[in-house]
Amino acid sequence: MGKRVGMEVSIAASEAVRLANVDVIAAYPITPQTHIVEHLSEFVNNGELDAEFVPVESEHSAMSVCSGSQAVGARSFTCTSSQGLILMSEIVYCTAAMRLPVIMVLANRSLSNPISIWNDHTDVMSIRDCGWIQYFAENGQDVFDHVLISYRVGEDRDVMLPVIVNMDGFSVSHVIEPVELVDQETVDKFLPPYKPDIVLDPAHPVTMGAIVLPSCYTEAKKAQDEAVKASMPTILKGWQEFGDLTGRYYHPIEEYRTEGAEVLLVTMGGIGETAMWAVDQMREKGRPVGLLKMRLWRPFPFEEFRKAASKARMLVVVDRAISYGGPGGPVASELRSALYNEPKRPLVANFIAGLASRDVAPFDFIEMVDRAEGACKKGMEPEYEIYGVRE
Amino acid sequence: MEKLNVYSARLVPKNENFGQGHRACQGCAEALAIRLAGKAVGKSVVAVSATGCMEVVSTPFPYTSWNVPWIHVAFENAAAVASGAESGLKALMRKGRIPQRKIFVLALAGDGGTSDIGVQAISGALERGHDFLYICTDNEAYMNTGIQRSSATPWGASTTTSPAGKVIPGQTTWKKNMAAIAAAHDIPYVATACPSYPFDLMEKVKKGSRTPGPAYIHVLAVCPTGWRSAPDLGIRLGRLAVETGIFPLYEVIDGKYKLSVDPPQLRPVEDYFRLQGRFRHLTKDMIEKIQERVAREYEKLKMQERMTGGE
């Protein structure tokens, strides 16, 4: 089995990219993603990874370079954050629609203005509907594993979709954690070389990215939607096979102490580990509270989520982004709509917390559960609340 | 061959990268330029197009005019997508995953996609030294969206966003010199060309694509629709642009300037303007102002030729 070592999570991500033997890396520096690209350029310049490192002049070009390299059949990688993501977002949509399985690690960071280098999920939520498979990692091990899993799943000929691995900026990306690495032999068993059916090759000319008139656009979009939905079995298979090789099994929704739980906290990303502490403390006091951690955001795991949520009386959803003037946090609003047609559905309380790395401590989760329960007792339908605003 | 002044169809390579059936307007010199460039570059090529007329007219799904592998991603990123294709091919060949052979990477974009919205991506690609050829087919405005001005629109020209108004008589800025911007990156090959000089254009495309490292060719492409000129005058207008000195043909090889066509005497700019509706409103004073500028710029070019020893 792999070696367990203490390392910064960004370095673990780079290790996974090296083990995946990528061909092209194109990235532009932005805090807090920088350690990944720095480490990857060291690999390339030291001859430890045989790849082209393209030091582009912007994130827009980073994604454009990856589109071009992936289209000729080269395994490609990029990583970014925040403003970088929204600058490249135009091409993020193109990459998915053109079925180019680029892999991107996102060190999630707030969007400007005011400028903030700290962590929340406002960046990735701005491209929620980009058509990429989207994972959320909780810790360094998740990040390392999911870079490898992403290549395996995204490049599968039944999928051919790009994949984002989300990790919280700083609170995950910059933390030194014990990470169990996977050796090259095991990676090679899990991840076959990238051999797409269609590439830009003078021997077999193809036209990619043609113009489509209204007579075909709807069909193209329907096909894209079906492709994202149809990736689910491969995603599950990818986790299963990875688990069989490493002993680490992953699920679309990770459940923690949900047995007999009447109230379920729901988190996505790194704060899930803090929420586990809070659940332990509440359980110690005999409160029937459990936790659901969303690992897969796209395709949305409707079936798994409904099953996990069905027995609860109330969900307390902690969002890390906000839809201004809208239904609150994006996660809660999607969970609500996923439950709407269910005959018996839990109430959904929504707290937007941890913007720009504002600390969300175990007692904050307890406070959120208390407030949601209080509102519930008063017979009030819980609404969204931006938690912890200093007044 | 280089100086061949006549068009002889039998001397043109038979292969067509950019085939029949495209939907360009009658008399489109941009389509002609790309067809000639395709003949010169040969079959072993990956072509990357920016959004624009040529992308729209050549690939209405499920049809395509491209007989070579071709990709379009977006408007401003042809140079970046080409960078990726070049890097990907390089890595795959080095790692033994595809056979070693020369595959040229060709990026194609209009003047808007190059000198306006694409200028950052092209500057990055030239500076990084990718081995590719970038061809800008410049028809001096955003023709695909309906003849709006770009930074490549010449001074005085009337477009839909620089109309010849009662107070402001058309475009108020001088044409951005994109070839000079490319040359400022110290790349091994820069040239200007025009399909009215087909053999010169093909020769330059051949040179540019075969030069290791980045190469840039700026092609003047007459657009009858946007220039409000007769569709059968495209070739003549291209020649007039060169003969008046408005669009001189030259190469910059490793920093050395060399004029490809240097007429003993330049024709008056009016000869060129007379055939185009976009310049119809120009007054005598305005034409004089342009004439002075053209003479000055032409002299500057000749001085660059003398100074860099490219003569």
C-alpha cells in the first residue's frame, strides 16, 4: 500500500498530477493556487514529469491552451481560483461542450469586490452550470485521490467530460496533512493512458467547434445534459475501483452519524470536518443530529440525496456562497428543489456562513441547529440567513 | 517565383485545405487568402480558427469546408488554442505516443480577433515561442457582426460604429500596426501579404510555417460587403492598396526588414479610395492628410529596411 506522509495539500495535488503523467500543464498564478503550479514547474524542470509546462499570460489562455492540447490527444491540467476562474469561464463552458476532458483543481476563493484572497465557494458557484463534473474535497487525501479519479472518470469513453476538483483555499490547500500516496504501479493499473476516439490528426481530419443553427442547438444541449447525467455510473465505478485498489471508498454523499438523526447538517467542502465535531458534541448530549457531506455536485446525486434526507425532519444547510436577491445559498436551493416532489420532505433551513474564510467553529454549527429548531418550534418556515454578521 | 507578378493557375498546388461549398460573400478576399494559405502550408497541419466570418461560413453544422483537422473554440483565443495544440503534439511525439512527424499548427483570425480582443493571447503565444504560424486576415472592421470599426479600420473609413456623420467624419484613429507589434516580439518571421499577390502570399505562408518558432503574417483581405466595393474588384483593390503604399508588402526575417514589392513611384491614395463606398465622404483635405501619412509611413519602412540591412 501507499506511503503515508505529511505534506502540504497543494503539493499532494501536484504529486497526483505527476503520477497521472499529464502531457500539458497550462496555468497562471493566483493565490491560493500558486503552490500547485510552482511544484508542477519544478517537476517539469527537474525532469521528474515529462510534460509541456505552458506559462500562459492569463487564465483565459490557460483554459484555451488546455482545450487545444486536449483536442490533439494530450492529457492536460490546469488549476486556478476566484478571479482567475471567472476570467477563464468563457472557455470553461466551451471545454465541456466540446467534450474535452481537461482536469482542473480549484482552490476555492471569494470573488471581488471587495477583493479577498480567502476561501468560500462564490467562485465555483458562478460556473455552476458549465457542464463539468464537479467534486468537492474535504481534506488533502480527498484532493490527492480525486485528481487521479478525475482523469479516470473524465477520460472514460462513456463520459468524455472535464472535471473540477474543488478544495477550500488555504484551509485545505495550504494545510500540512498526513496523505497516503499511491505508488506509480497502482496508479498505472487504475488510470490507463489517454486514448480518445477523436483527435485533431492530419491523417483523419475532423472539424471541432462548428457553428450550429437553431435547428440543431437544442439537440446539442440535450445531448450535453444527457452526457453529464450519464456519467454517474462511471463516477460510481471510478470510486469503487479506486477503493478496491487503495481501501479508500468514496460516495456522492458522505453520511456521518445519520442513524436515527432527526436533524441533518449539510455541508460541502472542508467545513464538513468541523461539522463532524459539532455533531459528536450534540450526539453526546443525546441530540439526534447527523451530517451529510456533499462530495459530488455535478451531476447532482438526486437519488442518493433523497434517500439520505428522507428520514430527517429538518435539514440545516450551510452554504458558502450567496445568490443575491435570490433563494439564499445555491446548495440549499438545489436541495429544496430536489425534495419538492417528495411525499414526505424535511424542512430546509439555510445558513450562509464562512464567507472569505470567516471561521465556522463547532459551536457555530450547534448555534445554527439551535436557531433552526427554534424557528421550527415557533411554526416558522425557516428562511436563509447570512450567519455571523457583525452588527 | 517570389517576384512573379502574374497569376498562373497551373503553378498553384492542387490540394485544397479550405474546400468548396463555403458560404462567404461573393468576391471575399479573406476566403481566397485562406484557400491560398492552405495550398501553401500543405496537408500536415492542424488549423485553429477564431470566431469570425471564416469560422461561420466554413462550418455550418453538419457541413464543413475543412479538409484538414480544424478547431474553433472562441473569439479571442486562436493563438492560445494553437499554443495548446502545438504543446500537446510536442509532448505526445516526445513521449512516443504518436509518430514523430512535422505537423504545422496554423492559427487564423480576423483583425478584431487579432489586434483587438485577441491581442493578449497572441502576444503571450509569440513571447512563449511556440512553433506555429498565425495568419491575420484583416478586412479592416468587424464584418461578421455588421461592419463595426476595429483598431485595424483605417482613418476616415465609414463603418456602422464610426459612421461618416455630420460632425465626425468616420474613423478618427489611425490603423493599428499589428505587424509591427508582432515584430516587436523579436520573433523569427513576420510578413504582410495580400491575395492579390498570390504567389507572394503562398511563398510567405510556406516560409512562415517552416520557420521554427512563432511566425506572423498580416494579410489585407478586401471585403466587398464592408468596403462597399464591387465584388469583382477585390484583386484590383488589393493591388492598389500595395501600389499606393497604403498596405506595403514586406517581410521581417530575424529582425531584418525587406520590402517584397517596391514600386518606383507610389500611386496617389485617391486611386484606391475612389473604388470604395466607405471612403466616399472624404474631402480633399482629408485625403491630403492621409496621403502625407502614407508617404511618411512608407519612408519609415524603407528606412527600417536600410537600417536593418534587409535590402
